[in-house]
Amino acid sequence: MKVMSEKSGKSMRKRSDKLKGLQVITSQGIKFRHPMKDVHTASMIISGCGWVDTDDGIVLIDTLINKKAAKTTYDKIHEVSKGRIKYIIYTHGHGDHIGGCEVFMADKPEVIASKYLPARLDKYRMLAQHRNRISAQQFDLPEIKMPEKQIARIYSSVIYPTKTFLGEMTFKLGDKTFELHTTRAETDDACWVWIPEINAAFVGDLIIGSFPNIGNPWKPTRFALDWVKALEEVRAKEPEIIFASGAGIMYRDDDVSAVLDANIEAIRNMHDQVIDCINKDIHITEMIHKIQLPDHLKNNPHLAFLYSRPEFFVYNVYRWYHGYFDGNPANLLPRPEKEVMDEIYKIIGDPEKILNSAKDLFDQNQVQLGLQILDILIQADPENINARKLRIRMLKKLGSRDYCLMSRNAWVYFIKKDKKFIRSREKAKTN
Ligand SMILES: [Zn+2]
């Protein structure tokens, strides 16, 4: 896989420094910026929002991830801007964009979102336990099993939109026009905003400052083709400034076309490669290794594999267009994986053979293949401590060269799990 070099990381940081505008950083780590007349932004590590002043009140776009950050931002808004927040626009229903909304409701705003956003919030409530588990893997968080009461309390403060729409919607407030466009992109409820008077686009997570998040191993599919069409619509507006990723990232001058062109070409090119592979009946496990970014985009600073990665992109586009069946009759109605591994294990008949073979592959730097061979042993004999210890070494090796946040966190999560398992068995022995 391509990794971002230290050098390109530094040059990215240098460029974004240039765009900060007047910047204030609070003790909570929230950065307040005033990059242009009538626009302010607030951003923290994984979340951001922006607000636009008009001569008849304020429009807030996204609401940060939690109420604490939202309260600090609410106070800041009323310190530097005039009037009340009359509208809130959700760029989509991810928690880092809607989590702080309750605080801003003190101003009694209209909350506008895609028609599909309420169903997303319902889904999050319905799958709360599952989402806690996968968040632990994706973000390297503690795995918490929440009591139903606590879940109910958390979700009771989620603010649903007061007005929804699909397609295009325009409203005016004071001296500004807000053109809202829904699309399917990272989510099915995405909405990007165009403000013609200031030539500014707020695009939510259509752009995240690195390789686009088209593909997340834990989540339903993203919408690559609609995503790229939305970015092409944004480009057609010829924006002077783009606020992305909840307004935590901004682009102006030459960077606007650079970031749009890079994202558009990457998505179109890789999407079309997947289509070609599907039509040629290439197996998905071959496809994820075969498809790559075009050479001239591989070191593009707007496409570093910091959050997602090409393999996830390929799986994602494949899953959108393709059913689960991979063309192998053995996989049409498969027996449980554990049952199959038990049988293979019995045929091999010797755990040492599997262990040695996996170790050889590891030594030959074929770590992923070794991991899959070792899996026969771990599934058939989960108590095999040597197999667990070898798996820890393999996962550490995979993690050590992995710059993608999602896969790196997954390796770390399963290392911790294996370590915990080994500790529990050692403790049982000494007792
Ligand atoms: Zn998002």
C-alpha cells in the first residue's frame, strides 16, 4: 500500500497553516477561526462546524461531536456574531456532525437535513450495542456494554431535524442565500451547501483532507458514483473557498481546484476499475490487491491513506453493485467457518505443522497469508497459546507499516484481545 511520507505530511500541514486565518485555541482544544468576512469555524480533533453571519441572524452548519464542545462554541458564537442562530444545517447524520445540536437549540433554530437523516438516527438507536462494539475496533476505544437505560438517555438528547427535504432547497436569510443539495456519498443523507454571495461551499465529509472515506469495513456501503457527481457539481460552482469535514478543513486559492480534481479523478478512476473487474468476473480477493490509484495520484497530498485505503474502496464499490455470491459453488450456502476450519485442522492433524507454516510465511514477509493459515489453528483450537502469541507478532507487524487509521486501529484492537486472552489463561493456571 502507499503510505504518506513524513515529508508530504509536513507540506500538508504547512499549507493548512496558511489557511488558518485568525485563530484562537481553547483549553478544550477547540480551534476558532475567522477565515473570511462573515464566516467563522470551530474545530477539534475529529469534529468541526462553521457559522455564517447574515444581517438577519446566523446559520450554523454542523454542530460538533458533543455538548461540552458545543457549549463553548455557542458562547463564542454569541461573543463574536450578532443575532440568534436561526438555522442549523446538518451535512449528514454522523455523530461528529450532529452530537452537539441540543446546546444550540437554546436559540430555537430550524434544523434542516436530508429526508433520509431521521431514519439514520433511528438506525443508530436500534443498533446501539453493535455500534459500541465496532467503534471500539474502528477507533481503538474501550469496549463498553451499555445498559439499556444509559443508551436511552444518550439517544434522548439527539436532535432530529425540524425540516427535511430531498434534492435542492434554497432559502434566504438577510443578505445571504443558502443553496442546499442532498446527495448520496459517505452516507445516504449527505447535504452540501453553496452560498453564492461569498462563493463558499460547505461540503461536509465529501472531502476529508485525505483519501476519501469510500469504504469502511464495519459500515454499510458508501456511494462512490453519486459522491463523485456531487463533487463535480461543487466544482462547477467555481468556489473560492471550500469548508470540508465539518468545516475543520478549508481550501482556498489553487488548493480548491487541486483538492477537487484529485478527489474526483481518484474516485472516478477507481470506481471504473472495479466495474471493469466485476464485468471480467475477477474475484473480490484478487480485485482488492489488483486495483490501485493511478501512478500520478499516488503521492498526491490530498489523497494520503490516513483514514480509509484503496482496498476498502474496492470492497465498498463491489458490495454496492454485487451480491454476496462470489461464483464459487462452495460459497453459495456455506457451512459455518468454524466447522470448515475444524475439518481442515483434522486433515492436517498436527498443530505444529500449521504453526510452523504460518511462522515461515511470517518470516518470508507474507504476513497476511500467514495470518490466514494460522487462523485454521486458532479457530479449531482457540486455547492454543503459541498460536495466539504468533498472531500478536503478525498483527504488530501489520500495524507497524499501516498508516490508515481504521485498519491500524483494528490490528491494535485484536492484539489487545489476544493479550487479554493469554493473561486470563496464565492467571487461571497460577490460581
Ligand atoms: Zn461523516
